[in-house]
Amino acid sequence: MGADWSFLEHLLEEGQEYSTAIGRVWLTVLFLFRMLVLGTAAESAWDDEQADFVCNTLQPGCTAVCYDNAFPISHFRYFVLQVIFVSTPTIFFFGYVAVRAGKERRKEDEKQAEEGDAEKSGGTGRKPDKSSEAPKLKGRLLGAYAFSIILKVLLEVGFIVGLWFLYDGFFIAPKFECSKNPCPHMVDCFVSRPTEKTIFTIYTQVIAVISLFLNIIELIHLLQLAIAYRLKKRSAQQQDYLPWPEREPVQQRTPELQMETSQAYKVGSCRNKQLCEQKCI
């Protein structure tokens, strides 16, 4: 069991590097206000739920049928399924990030090994680029992250609406009337701790709405990132097609490019000087 938790911890460490600040807040809401509450307080509220469901009849099987009609699925199990399904897209994205990061590390190790061999043979090895250590959401990574958030939004809305239609709202009535077979007549059934269950039900759905709101804000933020990335890429492409006088000045170029330009100028001036001397002779 410890290995499973360590694997999940590894996924969270890898994925949080590529998450936005809003995504980290969403993870905090998920673990603290949903999983922790479900695992501690909410479970005790629905403990022995069917045993405490009492109907005013002695007909065998009537209480079981009425309980199944009143609660097609336990609220607690429904909340657990809601958390599992909503967090699944994030777990898949973190797994994708872990695989991608592993490939990048292997490529970086191979590159450093080649540079180390070049240094040993007398060459000047090139230092690894530090910009690769700063992960950025762009390209396929940005698309995968946005797709996971869209899935979370759809699942969150689906579970909230499903709970509303499945139980006719978020309030649990203390009394339930039932006339299903084999009940001989209309019987009254009573639910244990209806107020406590109603409070937990409303609490879980309020947290779900907050998570949904965070996901929508993060989608808008990712849309802004995608637009900025496209504009930056387009401006870089337009810079390549600009005439030479309209490009960036020489002072803003790299030192290597300035050195190559100065060397070419010196070679050209030397050739012109030799030609002038030959003409004079």
C-alpha cells in the first residue's frame, strides 16, 4: 500500500510543476475539503444507513424495497464516485507529465554524457541549457492540460445535476412514503439523522461548485496563455520575413552573431586591400 501512495506522490510532484496557481488551489480544495471530509466526518453520518431505515410495517421485504426506492445509491458512495471521477483527468495528466519528464531527463543525460566525452577528448563542451529546467505550458502539454480541465468541468456538472434529479434536490426528508410491492398498503418510512445528512450533502455540492468555478477560471487563463503563445510565435515568423533594415539592430543580437559579422568584415577589407595593391603594381 505504501508503494501505491509513493507512486501517487511522485505523480503529484511531477504534475504540480506544470500546473498553474489556480490548479494548485484546486488540488488543495480536492484533498482538504473533499477527500478529508469524506474520509472522516461524512462516512460516520451514513454508517449503518439501511439498518436505521425503519418503516411502520412488519411485512417481510417491504423495508428493503422502500429503502432501495428511496435511495437508489447511497449519498456517501455517490460523493466518493464524484471525487474519483472528477480527479481522474488530473491523475491522467500527471501521468502524462511524468512520462514526458522522464523522456526529457533521459535525453538530457545522453546530451550531458556526449558533452562530457567531448571535454575529455580536448574539446570545449557546451554547458546544458538552463532554460529547460523551467517547465512551461505550451504546445501539446497545454492542450492536454486544457483537455483535462474540460473533462473535469463536464464531470462536475454531470454529478451535480445527476444528484439533483436522482434525489429530487439536495435536501433529505425525514419521512418517506412507500407503496411498492410487497408492502400491503402505503407505509411511512423514517430516515435516520436527516438534518446531518442534508448538511453534508449541501456542503459537498458547495465545494463542487467552488471547484467548478476554479476550473472555469483556469480555462480562461489557459486560453489567454494559448493566445499569447500564438501571437509570440506569429511575430517570430514575421520577423524572419522582414527586410534586413527593418529587423532588430545589431546591438540586440547575440555576441556570437556580432563576432561572425566582424570577422566577415575584416576578411572582406583584407581582400579589397590586396586587390588595390595588385592594381597599383
